[in-house]
Amino acid sequence: MSQATKRKHVVKEVLEEYVVPSPQQQIVRVLGTPGNNLHEVETAEGTRFLVSMPTKFRKNIWIKRGDFLLVDPIEEGEKVKAEINFVLYKDHVRYLKKEGLWPEAFSDTAESQPSSEAREREQRAARSSGEEDSDDDRDLFVNTNRLHYGCTESEDDSEEETAVASDQDEEEK
């Protein structure tokens, strides 16, 4: 089977199939990717560990911080304790909630992430109403793989910094 055919089947399987977790499988949230096809995840109970990405998903499916996964436990692993079985997207999450299989600890995080469709609707509404505000950054791409630090610089901070810098200049003279 060629690489393109394999990729087509893997992507089709992930996007179109709806899975129900077996008793030994867990639903986890991705916290980060340290590298080498490993992902740091957190369970609904709050335990953190590493999971490995199987070869069939590599270079075919991308996982980012905040995504949800269905993992199978690995008994012999010390650091890597599970292997990714399925990547859960918005439709899968909705299906699992409807079936009553979604962990309560993840309910608020799955709902708080605005879907791309909702963002597109907001953008269309802003364009149609003629609102073109350069200070509005909602339409910019947000990289979820980077931590967001809510840092704003006020004028008072900049005045204090210049006063300290001028005091240091006077001491040097």
C-alpha cells in the first residue's frame, strides 16, 4: 500500500468513526509534546504521564495541546504508560457526552474552547456589520501550542522604568 493510500485510510478512520472507550481505555487531555512522538497527558483524576504515538498516526495526524485522546495502557512502561488509540475531535466529544461516557472533569474545558465554526460566524458578522477595528485581535490565529501569558504594559510601568534608568545613568557619571 502506498504512503498516500495509507494516509487516506488513517485520516478517514479518525474523522469518520465514532468509538466508545473499552473498560481498560482512558480519555486524557494533551498537556504538551516533549518530542520523539511522545505526548504528556492528564487524566480526569489529574494524574500526568507520557503516551506514545503509534506509527500509523505519525506524519498523518497532528496532536496539539488541549486535544483529547483515547489511550490504551502499557503495562511494561515506567515513564510511557499508554499508547494513543484514537484522537477525539469535537464531533467525537459531543457523541461521548450524548452517550454519557465523557468524564465530568473535562466537561468545562471541552465546552470552553470555541469551535472554528463559531469563530468564522463571529468574523462574518463583524465584516457584514462594517466593524473594522484594528484593536480587535479575535480574528488572529491563536497558537494553542504556546502558553498564553496575560501581560499588559501600562504607562505607569514605563515611567518607573525610565526613572530607574535615568538614576542609574547619573550614578555612572
